[in-house]
Amino acid sequence: MQKYNDSLPFDKVLWRQDIAGSIAYARANIKTGILTEQEFAEIERGFISVAKEWEEGRFKAKATDEDIHTANERRLSEIIDKQIAFKLHTGRSRNDQVATDLRMWLRDELRLLETHIASFLKTIVSRAEKEIDIIMPGYTHLQKAQPVRWSHWMLSHAFAFSQDLERLREVRSRVNRCPMGCGALSGNAFGIDRDRIAKELGFEGITYNSMNSVGDRDFILEALQWGSMFMTHISRWAEDLIIYSSLEFGYVRLSDAYSTGSSLMPQKKNADSLELLRGKSGRVFGLMCGVNMSIKGLPTTYNKDLQESVEPMLSLLTTLTDSTLIATGVISTLTPNPTAMLTALTPDMLATELADYLVRSPHRVPFREAHHISGRVVALAEKEGIGMDKLDFEQLRGVDERFEEDVMGCWDYERAVEMKSAKGGTGREGVKEQIEVLKQFLGTDGE
């Protein structure tokens, strides 16, 4: 039962936060009269020694150390006078202690993750700016639809990731609330200054209901939910690149550092990095569902079930951090193949240009009618067994006499791209604006 119950094997990662929280709590207890200045100085000195042992890998856990809190307090009592060490826990419970440690650790890790995601975004934006001239097929239903800029495709994912970054900052703000001083469930009986503790520990404020504070793991669940959405976007991005890097497409070539060969087929180059990113999303979804199920039926305040939220939280941040770094490596080292992208463009992708031509013409053909006319041109090309761009002007006039000779200019992929000139479109100026929007976002908020 002891092994089943103990959490030190995994919650020891919280040693730094636990010590910082204990020092802040002890300092606040000078004002309550629980500790003298000299007693606080001894506690602080002792914890500095404990922290050094953790930093240097010299901390020796004992069988009685159930968790990081009991381990640190036990070691403190061995370094300083026990009677002083035993005063530390006055008015405090492991319930508010662990909630504080978890919030501090998660807050700091999310802040670090922000910097990695910002770097990932900057890499995408940089490539989009440099490779704006490349045109490729755009897809709906995984079928060629209309020509777009390669940069536009990259930015389509960049904007999803930028929204993830905005959401992450909102999540971190809610994580960054201090529950220290809530006790086991009903509050602190010694008038502890919770605001002072929160300020010392770098929190933005305190949690306001002691019962909710000790039983709340919504901050972990919300991080998991956020991570599930982020990994959904990573997975979709990875899926596109898996397809684009295949021999059937050949739009991009992955760096050898982020791909592997086959143990049997020497011609193969597998997108293992991207496939793992796609697969890791499932891990994160599972972590989120597991914690949700652990929490959903719990009665109010602290229950031991909440211990089951710690390992998923730790695994989440490891997976998200590693995945972001791998994704950054992939996008920064891959090589686009503009020739393959251009070759993949087909005249039927310009069918909408014919309809738009009629809409813009002096005849002002209603779009639904123009769409039908364009469809007849597609059918004619199929009947003749040629590309739409190989139909001559007379054949087009045979479909509808409102076509003029300048209709032949519609068979131009660059023109088709540039006609999408409204904000958010794939035209050059639209793409440049998107780049500037993301640059401003990253420059103002994202370091």
C-alpha cells in the first residue's frame, strides 16, 4: 500500500516550488507571531541547504517520505532544530501546499513553452516571407481546388498556432493564482497574509474560496484541454507535410535529421518526425480524458484521486515541449520543390476563373449562371480529351458567346492567385499583410 500511495517518485520534480512556497509561508508567519525573525532565518537557512542537495543530486529520500512535502520537511528537521522545523506547518495543510506547488510549476513551464511556440511561429513567418513567389495547388477534400501561394499554406497553420498562443496566455493567467493559506479546506486560523505570500511567489493574485482552492485541479485540466487543441493543430500540420513530402507529391523534402530510411527498402525516406507528431496528439488526448474521468465524480474539496492529475500534467509538458521543438526543426530544415508544385497545377483548377471572368465582364453575368457555363467548358474539355487551356477561343465562344478574346488570359496561375486580392486571400499583398500581422503579434507579445 505504501508504494501505491507514495507520490515522491514523480512529484519530486516539484522540489524547487515546494521549498519556495515553504519559505514564503514561513516568512509570512513572522507577522502572525508563529515564528520569530531568528526562527525564520533558521528555516530559510535549512531550506537553502535542502535545495542545494536537490540541485547537486545529493538528496537522500527515506522510506517514510510519502511525497515531496514530507521529504523536504523531514530533511529540514534534520538540518535545523526540530522544534523550529515543526512550527513550519502551523495552519498549513498538504492540500493547499500541493495545489500551490502544482500551480507554480505549471505556470513556469507554460511560460517556457510560450517561448518555444513563439520561436516556431517566427520560423514559419520567416519562410513565408522568403518563399512568397512559390505557387502550389490548394486542396479541399484532398482534391486539387485552386492555386495558392506556398506561403499562404504555411500561414494558414501559423494563424492557428498564433491563436493557440493567445489561448495559452489566458490559461497561464488562470493557473497563476495562489491557494497557499487555505489550509486543509476551511482556511487559515492564524491570520496569514495570503496576498503577501502570493506576491513573493510571483502569483498574479490569490484564489478566493478555500474549499474550492484545495479541491480544484481545473487548472491542470484546462492545460490538458489547451494542449489537446494545440496538438490537434500540430497533427493537421504534420499530416499535410507527410502528404506533401511523399513521392506521390514531392512538394517538399525533409531534412535527413527529421526522417529515416527503411530497414528493407533502400529507396524509402520516411517522415518519422511528422508521423510521431501526429501520433503524440493521441497521447495528449488520452491524458486529458483520463484526468477528466478522475475528477468528474469527486465530492467537494480534496480527495486522493487528485494525485492522479500530477503525472499527466508532467507528461503533457514534456510532450508539448518536445513536439514544438521537433516541429520547429522540421519547418526550419525542409526544402520546398517549386518545380513539383508548379507541375502539379492543372488547368481545371482555373475553372472558377472563367466564371469570375463572366461576372466581371460588361455582361455582368450572375455567378450561378456563370458557374454553370464554366461547368460546360469543363465538360467540353473532358469530351475532347484535352486540358481546358487547350480549348481555342472559338470553342469557348461555342459554349457561350459572351466570352471575349481576353478570356484566354484566365489560363494563368499567377493571375489567378493575384485576383484573390481581398484581405486574407492568397494574393501577394494579402499574404504580405498576413505576415505583418503575425510579425506584430510576435514582436509585441511573443518573446
